[in-house]
Amino acid sequence: MSIRTSPVIPGFGLTLGYTLFYLSFLVLIPLGALFVKTTELSWDQFIAIISSARVLAALKLSFLTALGAALLNGIIGTLLAWVLVRYSFTGRKLIEALIDLPFALPTAVAGIALTALYAPNGMIGQFATSLGFKIAYSPLGITLALTFVTLPFVVRTLQPVLADIPREVEEAASCLGAKPFQVFRHVLVPALVPAWLTGFALAFARGVGEYGSVIFIAGNMPMKTEILPLLIMVKLDQYDYAAATAIGVLMLVVAFILLLLINLLQRYIRAH
């Protein structure tokens, strides 16, 4: 006689129902309201808003700096994850805590600290000024702020994947005559690329919508260092809610398309 055990989690139907309910309540309904609000504008008005020079400049700045920060973290984060997984050393736990600090630190505090450091009269910014360029109040400063905020996404995504790669596989490849670069290229890279793309996508998505850590170091000069989230806040302060939602829809659609392309690339790499 077989004994039927009850599952810990409810059946598929009930679980799926709760999942769809919370997803709709927290994500789909707010995003749907965003699109509904833009219906107050005619199509010509909507196009005029999102195609204005100021909006396009802010869109370009936001996405390029987020892309630069995600790529930079893709390199630095990979090195950090490698060191934390493959080596044991004094101070390792301290480095682990420092990596997670951007998760716990209010982004406005990070923005103030970075601005004080990289401003023309700051500890590092004064040296940059003497060399003829500036860090704060420029796209470079925005990229550094986004790099600070998004670093944990890449490191924490790669760490478990690196830890799960058996050392025996690398040793076997070396015994068969593979050189270190060949081991890295043919053994480690195929396992790391999907996780790397996931970390990159998370860092990029966070960077596109980041506000608190950027507004202080950006300088917020229209057409130069004004990010798209700040422009949305400007429209809200002017009680131009329709324009704010139109810019939000533009930001949402572009971000969704880019993330979808990254996910499709990740799926293609896993399949091949």
C-alpha cells in the first residue's frame, strides 16, 4: 500500500494563481496605469514630447552611462568573483561586506560621498582638474556612480556559478595538454557567459533607473548631464503629469526591448 505524501507547496493551480495575482498587483497594474495616463495625450503630442532634443539627450546619457557601468562591472565584477571564490586570504569577509554595501547604503548617501570625492575641490577631483578634465558634473562621474551602485549584481551572480565549476574539469583539461588560456576559453567561459549576461542585464537595468546616487554628481545640466529619471521629476514638479508619464513609457519600452534582446542572446548561448 503506497502512502501519499502532501507537497510542501500547494498545487500548480493555486500557486500559479497567487503568482499571477501578486505579479499583476505589483507590476502589471502600475505599468498599465502608466500607459493609460499617456492616453490623455494625442499621438502627435506624445511623439513631440519623446522626440524633443532635451528628452533624447537625457535618454542617450542615461542608457550610455548605464551601459558603460554595466560593462565596467562585467570586468571588475568577474575579477572580484574569481578572487573571492578561488582564494582564501585574510580580509575576505571584509571584502564580501564591502561588495554588498551598495545594497544597504542609501543611494543619496553614496551620491553625496562620491560628489565630495570627485568634485573639482575633492580629494581625487582636484587632481583630475589639474590634468585638465573633471569627473564630477560630467558623464564620467555618472558612470562611476552607477558602477558603484550596480557592482554587487555582477559579483553575486557569478560567484555561485564559479563555485559550482568542478576543479577536476580544469585539471583534466590541463592534463590533456590544454594551456591556461585554453582552459579558460573552453572550460570556464561557456559556463560563465549565461551568468555574466544575467549580471550584466541586472546591472544595466538598475543603472538605467538609478536616481539618488546620480543627481548629486551629475550636475543636472540640461542637454549635458541631465539623466532621464531627473527629467521625469522635473515634469512632475511642473505638474505636467502627462509628459512625465510619456517619458516614463519611452524609458520603459526602450529598457524592455534591450533586456529582451539580452535575454534572447543568453538563451541562444545556452542552447548552443
